[in-house]
Amino acid sequence: MKTSKFFALLLCSTLSIPFTALAQKGGGKGKGGRVPFSVLEERAIAEGFTGVTTDGEPIAGLFPIRSTKVSTEPVKQAAVNFLRSLTEEQRKESTFPADDSEWRKWANQHSYERQGVSFDKMNEKQRGLALALLESALSAHGQKTSRDIMRLNETIAELKNDWQGYGEGKYHLTVMGEPSEKEPWGWQLDGHHLVINYFVLGDQVVMTPLFVGSEPVWADSGKYEGTIVMQKEQADGLAFMQSLTEPQQAEARIQNEKGPVNALAEAFKDNLIVAYSGIKADKLDAAQKKGLLDLIGVYVGYRKEGHAEIRMEEVAAHIDETYFAWIGEIDDDAVFYYRIQSPVIYIEFDHQRPIGLERTGIPSRNHIHAVVRTPNGNDYGKSILQQHYQNHEH
């Protein structure tokens, strides 16, 4: 059981409810009124899995088992190669059943106690095979962003002189199930500001929940000076909001003032209920709809191109049911939050207050969080996994 204590403020709501208010809602408070990770984890697992919904009731029939005609063989072989490189003890620490609750045990915070072998505990060959697994599953954009987030975690170690809690090697890999052509399996990368859940069934892929972010967002000194992340997600989101007419912007904006934290769907929020808000895409013209799809494509495009194309087909089929919501200003230097929500995808981008480097309480472009989920029950591939188990004895 993971037992690390929560060191930072949790994400609460678009109204930025203080963490202390959250802690007072339940027992099990740790030092200083902070809820231990173990308590948050136990509560989340105990309530079972529903998925992100608008009203607590998942919409059925959105995610059938089907052939995509896009091979997952490279990912399978990369996972097999990685597992073969591990020692017996490392394999025991890093492998779980395909339907294990380990999928749901992830968090962004650096102090979270994780399972699986970490990059800084791997030898050179193992690290190479771990990176090859990422390369087999992620696009060039996904690979670069992931590696740069890891590098910026080294930057914060340099700035804080803390290599115990931070560093580019503090990322853990676990494999759920046995890599297979027909049976369900997958892998998870879990670390500070980077969490990738990658579920596979046949040639179907579900790559959510996905968490990306950083503090700092750029390195102006140190080993990785010049590294910068999340600029396209930031710029394209702002450009889309600016492309709307003034009445459309007014409808999209759900709150004027940007709070310190506005993101909702991060760790231990698998059953989050969020009603649709903002502007519905059926009110957009053709060019604006394309702009919204292009923005979604930035996030979907973290995965390999073929699998990204399949996912974007699902997204495009529901474009008129998609909502875009905004918090904050829209000038070129603004800090802001935006949310994209449809029956088949949920995306949040959030400029957040400093936590690791300073504590001003003021959201900044130097601390970014983004999360992607598959709502209505298919995070971690759970909807198609359930269908698979209903159709096959195990």
C-alpha cells in the first residue's frame, strides 16, 4: 500500500475551494490537516469505477470492441523486450493483472509513493528498452513532451537542490496483464507531472487518463537549459478562444477570474461528475469547428499517428455535442483555464499557482497542468475490458 503524505494543495473546483475545506469533508487527515495519499487512494478504489460523467450515469454503447486495422504489435514487442530485461524482483514489483486496481493508483505530486521500477533504478539497457516502449506508443510530439517533462523535473531538482524528491529518473513503469495480440493488457508510466495509461485490446488502444505538465515550464539554466514544454497546448487554446466572436466568447467563459487552481479531473477523480458548460460546438461555423478539432488533435496526437487518427474519428463523430469552456482573460499574455468536453473526450488545461518553486498563490504560465480522459466509463479501457470479459471466460 502506498503511504506517502500529500504535500500540496489538491484540485478542488472551478471556484478554487481551499484544500483545508476538502480535508474537513472527511476523516483520515494527516499532518497539518493534509489528507494522506493512502486515504485518498482507499476512498477512490472503494467507491468502484464509473468514469467521468455529466450526471453520474455513463452513456452506454459509445465504445464497442472493434478492429481498427492499426497494429499494436510494435508496442507489444517493446513491452516484452522491457519485461525480459528486468530481474525477477523487478518483475514482481512491476507487473499486475490486466484488471488490477493499480491502474487507478497514480498522482501528479512528486511525493506520491509509486509501484514499478523507476528509471533511476534501471541499468542502461533497461532504460533504453523503457524508452523504446514509449517510442513504440507515442508520436514524436508525445515522445518529446514526455522526455522534456522528465528533464524539467531534473531542473527543479537543481533549483531546489533536492534529488531525493525530484529528478529525471523519478518515473515508474508498470505493466498490467501479459503483452498479447488478443488478450487485454497495458502499461502505465507514473511520475511528477507525467502520467500515461496505455491500455491495449487487440488493435484497440485507450491512452487515458493522460496527465502532462511542468513547473517550471522552461529551463533558463542548468543541465537542460532551453527546454520548454506545453507551448502548443497553451498557444492553440488561446488562439481558438480568440477566434470566437465576442458573443461566443461570452458564452464560452464560465468564470471571469482565473483561480489559483481550476482543474477538476486529476488524481483520484475517476468518477468525477461535471455538467456540460461553455459554448456548444453546434453554434460554431465550419472553420471554428475545425479549429476545435485541431486543438483536440494536439492532445490526441500524443499517441502514434494511426491510433490518433482512429481516436479523432470518434471525436469528430461527436463534434456537435462537444463543449468548450474558458476561465480567465484572453489577451496574449493571459493566464487561463479551458475545458473541452464531449461524450467521448474530456480535456483540461490549467495555468496553476506556483507550488514547487515559490508560493505566491497567483497562477502563472510557469506552472501548467493538462489532463485528458475518456468519459462515460472508458478510462483505462474499462468499458471495452468489461465487454471482453462478458464475452470470454477468464
